[in-house]
Amino acid sequence: MTRITDLPAESIMLPGNRACAGCGIGIALRQITSALDGKLVLVNPASCLTVLGGMYPTASVAVPWLNIAFPSTAASASGVAAGLRAMGRADEMTVLAMAGDGGTADIGIQALSGAAERNEDMIYLCYDNEAYMNTGTQRSGSTPQGARTTTTWSGKKENPKDVPAIMEAHNVGYVASTSAAYPTDVYDKVAKARGLSGLRYIHMNTPCPSGWSFDPKDTVRLGRLAVDAGLVVLYEVQDGEFHLTGRSAALAKSGLKATVAEYVATQGRFRGMSPETIAEIQAWVDKRWAGFLKREAGE
Ligand SMILES: Cc1ncc(C[n+]2csc(CCOP(=O)(O)OP(=O)(O)O)c2C)c(N)n1
Ligand code: SF4
Ligand SMILES: [Mg+2]
């Protein structure tokens, strides 16, 4: 596992971008582009990532970047991969489809499902900030239960959709779950995926100070608290083999270090949540975490 001091010092990201202060996307994009050594074509639908990428003629990352229609990420990336193959240049660079949770769990899922079934040659990375942030915080299929958004003003009633599990059901060779709050975990998973072929899916929890309502200085702290509470689990599944990674592997030995109550108390989006809802979410987390521990034990 790469240590934080081993991460490349030079960055493919240029100084300055248009994202909010403390945005988790920028923290992670630095590691993602480094792990691909700058040799990538980025395919990106409408989202906060588009804003971060810059407005013509400026750009925040010196890589080829395609802005494409909201539902079409995996279909467009399939076309780019086919083009590179036709030119005999597929080995020169990675096709990185990078979309938000709305663009992945909801509107882009049919294109993603088709690309996964065809095992198209791309890394598909969903950065999950748990709502439609670019348009002002509407709920997505990935918004956690209890979170207030402009379309769930009294708190969302449902648990989030498990997109990595959906991708596993497509039998793709590599599925991983990571967090922007763990740069080395992000770097290692993207670097590993780079060395594989076919469709590789990475789901990245990405704290959003504006939409979650917390101080921008706390992005990493809250991302890590989500892992300590078992709400976000770091793992990978390669050719059907499941492993917890990094902090989640350590927590499997020590037990979870935080509760749902502690986590929700840190963010304005969960304000006024009832003790009953917190207990309901805690029971959901406990059951899911027990399932992960069983898989880790090979049961
Ligand atoms: C077909 C279509 N519907 C709606 C929109 C408006 N729209 C642009 S970005 C966005 C939200 C994207 O949410 P997500 O994918 O989670 O990315 P985030 O903004 O959170 O980074 C929406 C609804 C659009 N561009 N195209
Ligand atoms: S709204 Fe959230 S995800 Fe979007 S740029 Fe701002 S901090 Fe980043
Ligand atoms: Mg989003």
C-alpha cells in the first residue's frame, strides 16, 4: 500500500479551479490523474466536476476532457475506447469516465449497465457527493436516509442505492469502494485499475461542504468519520475476490470507531433528525457491516 509520503509530489492538476473551498472532488482528482500518470481521456457529464474542470478557454487539468450529455457517460466513453482501438492507440492512455452519483446511480445507469455487460475498456469512477449538487442539492438514489435536500426537505426516507453491488452483479473484473478522504486508497485503487482491462468500476465517497453543510476545513475529517462509522466501507472485489482495504481492514479487527449519531451531528443536512431515524440507520449500518465482515472472513 502506498504511504502518503510516497504519493507523487508533482501534480497534473493546474493551480486553481472553480470548485467550492474544501471540495472533495479536487482532493481526489489530483490522485486519480497522478495514478494514471496524466495519460487519460476524461469523459464527464454535467456535474460539479464540469465546473471544477473549467470554462473555455481555461482548464484546471491538462488532459483531454470531453463534456458530454448527462445520461451518456458510459456510452460516450465506450465510443472513445472504440476510437482509440481503431487508431491502434488503446495502450497509450486510459479512458476515464468520471461522473457524479446522480449521473451514475440514476440517469446514467442504463448506459453504465450496457457498457458493463459489454465489458468496455474503461475505468468508470463515480464520485459520490450524495446528491445533485451542481443544480443546488436535489436528492439522488445515493443520498443517505435522513439527509435534507431541496427535494427531501424533511429528510430522505430511503437508504442509498448500492451501486457497487449492482456493478458486481454485472461480473466486471474490478469493483472498488473508496473515499476522497483517503488519498492513498484512491491512488492505489486507480493505479491497480489502470493495469487491468475491461470495465473497472470505482465508487468514491466525496464530502461536499456546501451540500452537506459543514465547514470546508472538515472535509477529510468527516470523510474519515464516515468510514469509522461504517457508513462508507473501503473495499475491492477483483475477479470475485473480496477484500476490505486500508482503514476498513483495520476496523474489521478493532470494531467500528464511531456511531451514526456522532456522524450525523457533524452536518447541517441531518439537522433535527429523530432518535428513531438515527436508530434505524444504525441498525442498517450494523447489518451491512456484519455482511462485509462475513465476506472478509470468506463466509
Ligand atoms: C438530461 C439532463 N437533465 C438534467 C440536467 C441538469 N443537471 C446538470 S448537472 C445536474 C446534477 C448532477 O448531479 P451529480 O451527477 O450527482 O453530480 P454533482 O453535481 O453532484 O457533482 C443536473 C440535474 C442536465 N444537464 N441534463
Ligand atoms: S457543491 Fe459540493 S461537490 Fe460541488 S463543487 Fe461545491 S463542494 Fe464540490
Ligand atoms: Mg452528486
